[in-house]
Amino acid sequence: MKKSLLRFRYFGLALGLLTAPAIWSCNTQTTYQKQLADHENQLKIIDEDTIHNYLVRNNLLDKATRTSSGLYVVSLVDGQGTPVTTGRQVSVKYIGRFLSNGAHPESSGYPVSYGNSLYPAGSIFDNSTENHSKCGCAVFTAGSGAIAGFNEGLLLMRKGDRKLLLIPSRLAYGPAGNSNIPPDAALMFDVEILDVY
């Protein structure tokens, strides 16, 4: 009798644990989650417009490739060396610039005051030559250790390549920003692959 009662209790506990996620995961979205989703959807439109306008102004639209994530890649020099693959060490020369500072034109339908004027579009926020290494480069492990857009871009390159990576804010630092990157900033990296180990 005790064994069957004990089995029944374990069965009841297991059944409760299996059905609990269904109870907890109601299809209701919190106000905060809705605000985040709305914000991300607005920024997708803004970033796409910002990147497109940059490509048009610089006559690069026909040279740009858009990935499914929204990263744009413009090939400047095609290398012939080893392709970059996940987990490989890569030495890279790069310059990072603000493509936007979260600001956008009035014509986009969003308020002009949005953004941060302390970080003007086009200004440099990072440069591998300033890290005082002999090569003026930085070493990354491909596929990790950097923002999503940079990681994705590296994996589309090979030794000798030089490409522009135009990264929407959601693939950069997003709404949180970073110590020297304002929230919702689209970024651009001019990247050259020096070596793949």
C-alpha cells in the first residue's frame, strides 16, 4: 500500500512539473516586453534606412550584400587566403565608426531629438592601430568574443579580404549601448583579415 501511494505521489509530482510550463507560459505579453518588441521593430526600420542611405550616398549599393540577419557586407578587396571559420584565431585590422548615433531624420516619422549628439555619425569609436600591438591589429576567435554583427561578418571573410561591415543596432550593442557606444547605434567596421590561424 505504501509503495503504490508513494508511486502515485511521484507520478503526481512528475505530471505537475511537466504541465507547469504550459500554465506559466500564457500567451500574454507584459507591457515591458511589448515596449521592447515595438522599440526593436522601430529600430529595424530606422537602421535599414540609415544603412541604405549610407550605401546610396557612397555609391556602394550595387556592391553591398545583405544577410538574412540584416548585416550588410561590402567587399573592398577580395583575398585568396584561408577562409575564416568558427573557432579559428584571426588577426584583424579594423576601424569602427558610428553609422548612426540612434538619431534619424525627421522624414522617417520619428522625433529628431532621438539620438546622442556626443557621438556624431562617421566618427571613429575604435581603431585596432591604437592598441599598441606590433601589427596594429587585434586577434579574435571567430564566432565569439565580439558583437553579433562583427562575428557574422568575420565568418564571411578569408585571409586578405577587406570588407565594410554595416551593422544594425540590434546586431551591435542594442538598446543597452556600451561605455563608449550610445544605445541603438548602428555601426560600421572597415575590416581587413591579416591572418587566419
